[in-house]
Amino acid sequence: MSTVNKESQVGIQAAEVAVVFLRALLDARGPATLTALATSTGLAPSKTRKYLASLVRTGLASQEGSGGKYLLGPLALELGFAALRQLDVLELAQPVLNRLREEVGTTASLMIWSERGPVLVRWAQTDYQVFPIRPGTVFPVLSSAPGRVFATWMAETATRDLIKAELADPEGQAVALGLHEMEDVQRMTDDIRRTGVATIHSVLAPVDVVCAPVFDHGNSIVAAIALVGFHGQAFDADPAGPLAHRLLEACDTLSRHLGALPRHSSK
């Protein structure tokens, strides 16, 4: 074995055991007893107590009073948030978009919020679908599926002015879709929140769209993923259909990579 290979296997066992304890504390999803942690790590209670004492001193673990249960400490939480801040939703989303395109055979796109509304930033386009829309396109709030997703899960203060401006246009697309006042918008967002997706037969282009949200570690919406098909194609935009279900699974996976709690269970 070469010196390089030998050096690559050199490590500190105590550090590796500490990681085992951190994983056990994470998996516990709440305060855990010393006995439970000893069982999950496979170590004797006496060794478990010593390791936990060291982790508490370093801030990687904490204890609820003398003799109390153990949980992740402030340093562990700080490290977790630092790691989350380094995650880039744009980079993480591209493999998800590519998989969706291959699995469902239609274009998948990613939108993020801007001051003017949702903007297309990434997509995975099929060879046979050529849309006249390109990255950088900004969509309206009320007459696009991504806009409706953001209107449902974003803070009202972020979307209110854009929504009011669209409702105020008597010749606008929102009115053409039956949205005349804030009560109509509220009913729309209630339905979207219930199903988890927004679907629309677009008035901007001859396409059908189904769209779902992506959340971060604070469970705030950070993006939306949309599947797009031309009118007349075999494209099922039913909110309870298999296409919407697969989209929800993909968005849930991306959200969990960003630290969000799972929202939809697989069927």
C-alpha cells in the first residue's frame, strides 16, 4: 500500500464516534435519554456518558438540567444553519428538473421570486417541445401557475401590490380568468394550498401548466417547479393526477435537501 493510501485512511476515532452521536441525536428528533443514545450507538452507558460530556462541553450537544435528556447543542445548530446557507437552490434544482423531464416526458422549469413576479431561471426542455419563453421571463401573479403558487405561500406583503394591479386592469388576463376581487384570489389560494399545486390553461401561450412550491429550512417558499405541456398533448394537469403527484414528490425531495420538513408522503 502506498504512503498516500495509508495517509488517506488515517483518522481520529474519537471524531468518528462523535459523528455517530450527532447522528443519533439528530435521528432522535428531540431530547433523548442516555440509555436510548447508548442503545442507538451500540456503546456501553459508561462510555456514552463520557462522550456526551465532551460533546456538551464543546457545544455540539446540550443537556436539559443535571441528569436530564440530551439534544443537539448550539454549535451543532450553528453548523447546520451554516451548511444550509451554502446550499444553492439553482444548482440543486437542475438534476431534479432533468429527472422530471426524463420521467414524465415534458419540460420542467424552475422559477424564483423577483420584485416584478416569478422569473424563469432554469429549465430542462424536451427535444420536441419548443416554447417561445426563455430564462429571464417574468410571469404575472394571477394568470400564471408559478405566480399563483407564490401568491399562495409567500407573505402577503410581497405579492399584494402586484395582485392589486392585475385585478385593477379590466382588460387584463386575471379578469379573463374570473378573478375580479381579493375574495376570488383568496378562494383560489385556498384551493391551491389544499391540493399542493396550481394548474392553469395558460392565456399567455397554448400550454397547460402544473406547478408546485419548493421550501427552505425555514419552511418558506424559495422557488417553484412547473411542468409544461402544449394544448392537445397527453398532458394531465389534474391536481389529483399522477403528474401532479410526481411533481409534489420532486419538490418535496428538493425542499428536504434545503432543510425543509417533508410535506407529502409517497403513495
